[in-house]
Amino acid sequence: MSKKKFYAVVKGRKPGIYTEWYGEDGADAQVNEFPGAIYKGFAIRADAEAWFNSAIDTETLESTISEGSKEQVAAGNEVPPTTDDVNKVIVYTDGGCIGNPGPGGYGVVILSNGQRQELSGGYRWTTNNRMELMGCITALERLEHPSDVVIHTDSQYVVNGIMQGWALNWRSRGWRKSDGQQAENIDLWQKLLDLCEKHRVEFNWVRGHAGNKENERCDVLSMRAANRKDLPNDPGY
């Protein structure tokens, strides 16, 4: 029997192709005790990728995500709109990699004035954090006029970077962290800070893969993008 060396996780904490089963970045950490996890092991990477792409594009997967969302909404994980949100642009973003670093993608849903936009993109070799940042940047760059924006993301790195003032502090110190080490992803943080000066932006953390339908949709968009065969290079990585 051939040994399974590649694990395709279609539904889990972070979908993608994994080369290890155990460990913090292994497939087991993505599916263990995750409700309704969908995954499979393969001896050949091409077979794993083919199954992953087929499974993630099926209506079965999307209906599974929707049903999971309904159950979680009842538990209070859905972020309800507030009266103040009516006049704001509501954005959901997600980003990730197949491996870290590895091929990566981001997904965006923009809700504004009764209209809905879905955006996605990716790079051949990048990181999870860069894709989380790119999702936010892509959404804000799409807005033509200064706007009040609420961005929902499952990245604490992004939320804390802006809402806790980390990125502003890094920039004020010449992109050095408090310990003197150089900050990472300077190019993207600079873009995001510039966009936050153009728009009035609030960042809200949501738990990933916890039933929020728009966050789940962004995850599907980001993984589809990460699996494209024609991805460009990430110029900043």
C-alpha cells in the first residue's frame, strides 16, 4: 500500500493541501474536532489537488457550508447588522495559503447600497498574513469615494495591527517593532494605512469557520484563487 503524503482539506479550519498530517501546520490540526470536516489523503500531489479543486467547486460543498451556517447563526455566531451599519460599506475578507509560505489567495465580499461584489486574487508564492492584508487592501481600493467602512476579518494580525495601533507605531519607528526587529509585510501595511487615511475604517474580528456565511464565502473564494495555475509572483515577497 502506498503511503499517503498529501492531504486535501476541503472543509476545516484552513482548507488547502498539506504535506504533513501531524503538527501545528498539519492536516490533523485543521480537521480534528471540526464539525463536518471534509478531507482525504493521497500518495500523489496532483491527485490531491484534482480532488480538492473538484470538491471545493461542487454545489454539495457550498450547500454543506450553508447548512453549517444556519446552525451556527442560531448559536449567535453571525454578525448582525446594526442601525449604524445601514449607511456604511460592509466588507468581509479572508486570505490564506496552501502551505505557509506557498500558493496563496484572498477573497472579498463587499455589501453596499443593496449591491454585492465578490473579488478574489492570489500569488504563486506568498504567506497567510500577506493574503489577509491583500483582501482588505483590495476591498478598500475598489471604493471610488471616501466611505465609512466596516471590515470583518478572521485575522487578529490585521485587526490588532490597525485597531491597536501596531502598524502606526511600526511606521513611526521606521518600521521597527518594539523589540527593534524589522516589521514584516511593510509594503502592504503602508498601503493599508494609506487607505485607512482615505476612508473611515473599522476592523471587526470574526471567528473563522464558525458559521458566518460571508466569511465562509470569502474562504471559498480565497482557496479557489490559491489553486489557480496562472498565479503571478507576489512582488513584495
